[in-house]
Amino acid sequence: MPVKEEEVAIGNPKHKQYQYRVTWKGDTVVRMTPIGEQYKTAYCEGMKKDVECFYGEEGPGRLYQREEMLKDVTPALAQLHADEGSMDFWQLHSK
């Protein structure tokens, strides 16, 4: 699958914009890397004030941690299963 990168801005258009470099593999986002200034607050429309948030490296977890999806791998074949009804899928996977 093709891998491509692009830079995007997310956030409230009337306030701060948060810059990211987004890595795509096919139509799946596999990595988002913050670039530029890394703010620690964002404007909350509901609260009408800036609130603490993490758009950069200091947050509790990175967005889209899917580095393993960038590897070139051969898909493993799986056995097909004909569903026997609407609940069959859930019963099959809840065991």
C-alpha cells in the first residue's frame, strides 16, 4: 500500500490551530507527529474558556500509535465462517 505524508491543522478555527504531520498507509492514519508550537491549552466552546489539553509530546499518549502498520508484511490467510444469525459473531468471539 502507498505511504504518504501531509501537514494538517486541527483545532477551533476561531482560536488556536494545532499543526501535525500525518502519515497515511493507504486510507489509514498510522502516525500523527506534532509540529510547530505545542500548546498546553485549547479553547472549549462549552465552557467558554481555555482548558488544559495535550496536542504535543507531553500528553498522556500519542495519537495514532500504529508504527507496526508501516512494516511490509504478507497478510495471513484466515478461515472463513458463515454466520448463523445476528448473534453468532458475538458468541463466536466471546468464548
